[in-house]
Amino acid sequence: MFNAWFRRHSAVLALRAVPFHSNPVSRNARRRSTRIAAFTFAAFFVVTAGARAQSQDAQIQYDDATGVFRIDAADTTYAIGINEAKQVQTLYWGKRLATSDHLAAAHAERGASSFDPPLDTTPHEYVGWGGPLYVEPDLKITFPDGNRDLVLQYVSHRIDGNELFIRMKDVSSEVYVTLDYQADAETGILRRSAEIEDRTDAPVTIEQVFSATWNLPRGTDYRLRYLTGRWAAEWNVQEQPIHPGKTVLESRRGSTGAQNNPWFAIDHVSSNDPEHGSVWFGALAWSGSWEITVEQDQVQQVRVSGGPNSFDFAYKLEKGQTFRTPYFYGGYSSEGIGGASRLMHRLEIDSILPRAPHPPLRPVLYNSWEATEFNVNEAGQMALAEKAASIGVERFVMDDGWFGERNNDHAGLGDWKVNPQKFPHGLQPLIDKVHGLGMSFGLWVEPEMVNPNSNLYRQHPDWALNFAGRPRTEERNQLVLNLARADVRDYVFHALDKLLSENAIDFLKWDYNRNWSEPGWPQRAPEEEKEVYVDFVRNVYGIMAQLRAKYPRLEIESCSGGGSRVDLGVMHLTDEVWPSDNTDAFDRLLIQNGFTYAYTPGVMMAWVTDSPTWVNHRTLSLEYRFLSSMQGSLGIGANLNNWTPEDFATAKKMVAQYKTIRETVQRGSLYRLIEPGNGSEQSVTQYVSRDGAQTVVFAFLHSSRERYPFPRIYLRGLDPAAIYRVAELDGQVTKDTPAEASGAWWMQHGIDVNLQGDFQAAAFELRRGEK
Ligand code: GLA
């Protein structure tokens, strides 16, 4: 049944032009028939010379005289030309140009010498490895006769509303590449991908296939920002000047990973204002091993290329089959890194999330993990649920420990049956109780994994990733199931389908607690084994998509031992993400700050947990912990059995306050006014609602010293002429702060808060009144 669904949908997805907010779920047309492939491309051969297509939201124009494509969307212009060598060349990427501005035809660059020929100095949109190419290729192929030379040239193009397709072909073989560009009117962000088609008479092997290359304007003054991390310490923002040579951001882990996140931003070294100046940024929508290379070449041209990781990569295309890359999004902001983040946030909320453009606000959630760990049972969870409901929680999530022989992390993964000792009547009594308390019910699963100590593994030891006859490395006592296999994929789908059909589950916390090792697929022909990197991810996406189609109200959280699987690919299928297992509210300031460089607070789950924390044994007030979590999607993960009546009263008050500001936090514009880290004693964030009527400010002090006051806070994003009234949510503004003043006042004069001591926090709100 799954197979049939997947085949049907992959063919359909491959055939139609997909709207910007649609799901990129594997457009793997690999197994579809040649007839479909031929039909698909019939349309592409129509050369739309002189075409001028306008859509309501973004404009793509083609100038027949110059061979220049111009894409205008929001504040961005992107231009591409076909040069005399029929190469597809970047002409411009930056702030929107005047309609009257004329872009001259593309000309291949002159080479620098016989050592650096024109092929290497020309900024290609997409280049095959062939001829004298020494910079990073987008596509590298081996033909059955040993030939590895691939020289792609423009053949035709098609404009369809806000989508442009450029078709290229190898000079002497029937290998075609179709570049797909779609422009987002709201943010100006371009979504790019490439489709490779083998129309030769034989199979070809793809050894490297990127989604796109982004070329920056000529310049030497560039700085790269990227995100690094590890378990419990994700989302560190790194900055480095771009020098000649190559920086590779990547995951070789089989999934996204926390070591690097597939996001980049480039600005000028000289620009120090986070709210001004040009920033070019991008992110890959892929949850498998991935790679982004940032290369400054011999003539100091900076290019950014990315897609599935080329390390240990091979994918065989049979005659007539196609390979569709994941999407690589790229955007431009003239409002500094702050503006770049806000464009990403807007794109995610309005175009990427499953229910975009109107994804529901995140409910206030309770999660049992830190309270009970594996010690879950009916009575204990019901008691927690009652307490959670009493403070205004809207969703109750039972975490790990409810299934199989799962009493610790040594057993049970793979056996997705309710543990009869812990839940003698199944899950329904607990679910009924939770629903009766007015909350939705969520459940933890980790479907891609298996413990060797499980019935599943005893029955199917061959289902785990492995190289035949070689050791299998366990991490957290578990192995990775080979989801690329059809039978494993079907098992996982059916196990989850059964759970969802038998129990009224509203939400799955979908976890993934290790990375790959020994990624063998012994049942496959040796030359096809490496396809596991792609097929695995496509099947995970496929399962999520199929579950969502069957259970339309189901919501999913992407968790991977914290933030090890957060990317625009999984975000197409999940409603929220878990940024880190580190729930220390002070550490979280830094973690959440880095997270928001690329991803919206609207999906960023943040729990209030117990103090002192398990992480650093640090003691923090309940108010501080709440304010830290209220900067994202609020959750509670404390052991409510240990709370005092005062704790409940505080929590109830703060949950109620959060509900009055959550739309602004989750959907509004974020300004990182003072960033934590780099020795800063403070952290200040500001959120402005989409309609501009509400502003919320959070301020945190690590330690005050020598009686210095907290620095004045200068707000941003307000209407200078409008009047805003201030209200304290928690903490105090100074006594000479006016009750109301103009936007100009709050932005230019600023606002002083009373924060002194260690680990102090405050929050206040401004509401716009009459002008
Ligand atoms: C991972 C998650 C945690 C929790 C545990 C359960 O570490 O990140 O939130 O769900 O697994 O085993």
C-alpha cells in the first residue's frame, strides 16, 4: 500500500509545477517509467524566446536580445545570462534594481592564464566536472565506458509564473540538467534545485550532485557566518573572513547533525551594524548528509555550492530516469544579519511549514522527560497531566519509556507496542484523561532506530545499517534501521499508522538519537549501495508525508537528541523543532540566539525545567526560567510533583502572560538588540507583531558589577510617529520611564530597566495607541 502511494505521488509531484509553499517530499522519479519522463520534458523544449511572464507576486523576465533572465521579487533582483559558450552565468544577485536598469549580455570571463582558463573564472550557475574545471563542480558523472567529462550547455528555458526552468545538456551525450528557480514575492528568497536526466542508452553514475551554486558580487571583503555545535551545545554562531581557499560546512552523519547546520550568511567584514548592510544567505532543505562549500577562487570570486554530501556518494541513473536534488534557498537582505534572519523566519512561517501560510500557533506544552525519564505509567502521567492543566498547559506529551521493554535506554526501540505493565489498559485512558482536561495529547517515538535488545532486532538483524560481516557500532545502545529498504520503510509506516489509528494521538515527538556508522546496504548491488544516503531520507520524508495525509490534524516535532535535525527539509513536514537537550535557561539564551539566525522562534520549543538544572547545577528563579523560554514556543518540562503552591501560582500567571504575547513572539519580527555570548553580561530581544500593534522586550542580566546600571535599550521596528504605552510583564522599568511615548522616543531615547544582581530577567510590552 505504501509503495503504491509513494509511486503515485512521486510521479505526480514530478509532473506539475509546485507552488512555493508546497512540500518538496522526494520528487524521486527514479523508478518511474521512461514515458512519463519524456512527457515531462516535452514541455521544456518549447523555447520561450522573448517571453515575459509576470505573476502577481514575483516577476521573471527574459530579454531575447541579450539572453538575460531577470528575477525581481521583494527587495531582490537576481539576473542570469547565457554567454557565447552557452554557459549559464550569474550576472547579478543583490538589492532590487530599477525597472529601467539594463543588464548587458553575459560574456565568459577572460581566463587569468593558461593555468586558470575562462571555465574557472566564469561565475557559473551550474557547472559539470569536465574540461579544465578546477573549482567546485555542481555535477560529476561517470559513464559506463569510463568517460567522466561533462560539459553542460544551455538548451532552452521555460517561464511559468514565478518559476523559471533552464534546461542544459552535455555537449556530446544525452545527459540533461534542468535548473529550477522559484522566487518568493514576500521575501525575495529564491528556491533552487536541479534535475538530472539520463537519456543515454545506458546507466550513468552520479558522483556529486549539488542543488545550486550562488555567486557573490566580485569583492574581497567578505565574512562568512555559520552555525556549529554538539549535543547540549548547539547553535554557536561562527564568523570568519573569507580568504582564498575553500571552507566546507557539512554533515557526513547520515542526517543534518549539529556539528554544522546547513545555513550560511555572508556580509562585508567592515559592516558592524547587525541591522544595516548587505547580507547574502542561504539554507539547504535536506536532512541527510549534506555539504555547502564556500570557495574563494584564483580570481577572488566567491561561490557557494551545496547539496547532498559528495563524500562516499554515488547514485546510479538508469536510462530514462531522473534525479531531483533537494532545494537550496538563497536570499539577500540590505538590513544586515538581523534582516536576513527575519526574511528566513518569514519564509519558514509563510512558505515552508506544513500548514503554511497559516501554521497554527504552538500550544503551551508539557513534556514528561525530565520529570519521569523512563519511569512512566498511567497513574503518574495522569497526575502530571492534572497539574499541567491547572497552570494553563494546552498539550501534554508523554516522552520515552511507554513501549516495549523500555525501562532504560538499553532496550525496546523498534517495538512500538504499549508496555502492558506500565499501561495495563493501553494508552487510551491516559489520552481520555488528557483530552478531558482540555489538552491535546502527544507521544514520543524514535522510529528510525532499533535496540539490539528488542523483538524487532531479534527477528530482523539484517534491517540495521551494516557492512556484511563487519562490527556494528552502537551509540546509546542502538543501531540505525535501514529506512532505504522498502520492507523497513513499510514496517515503520505501519507501526506508526497502527499507533495513530488505535489511539487519539494529536502530536508525535519524532526523535533520532544517534548518527550513522557502517552505512552498508548488503542486500543491494555494490554499485548501488551508496544510494542509501538519498533513499533513506526520501523515505523518512515519505513516511511523514503519508502520515500527515492520513491524519491531517497530526502535528510532529523534529527532535534529534536536541537540535541535530533542524533544516528546511524536515521543516516542510514538521510543525516545530527541539533546539537542544540543554534546558539550562541561561545557556539557552546563547543557544536560542544562534538558532534564530536561521530559524524562527515560532518553531523553537523551549521548556521551563527544574532548578538547579542537570546541565550546569545552576540555580535560577522560576521567573527567569519562564522568561528565557517565553522567547520561543513555551513548554514546561519540570517535575510538577515537586512544585510549591507559589510555583504553581507563578507558572499560572506567566503561562497566561505568554498567551497574550505568543503571536508576536512566534510570528513577529525579531530584533536581537543585545546578543549574549562573547563575554556579554546582557541579552535583550525584541519582537514586533506583524500588524505593529504590540512589541515585547525580554532583558536578561548575567551579573551586575561595580554598580553599573543595565545598558539603555533602544527599540527597533516601531512607527516613529505612533504612540506606544508600556506595560511591565515581569520586572520593572525605571521610575522616570513615561507611561507612553512616541515610537521615536522608544527608539531614539530608549528605555531603562531596573536589573541588578545575578541572573536577573525582565520583560515588558508596548502597545500602540492613537497617533
Ligand atoms: C532525546 C531527546 C530528549 C528525550 C530523550 C528520551 O535525548 O532529545 O528530549 O526525549 O531522547 O530518551
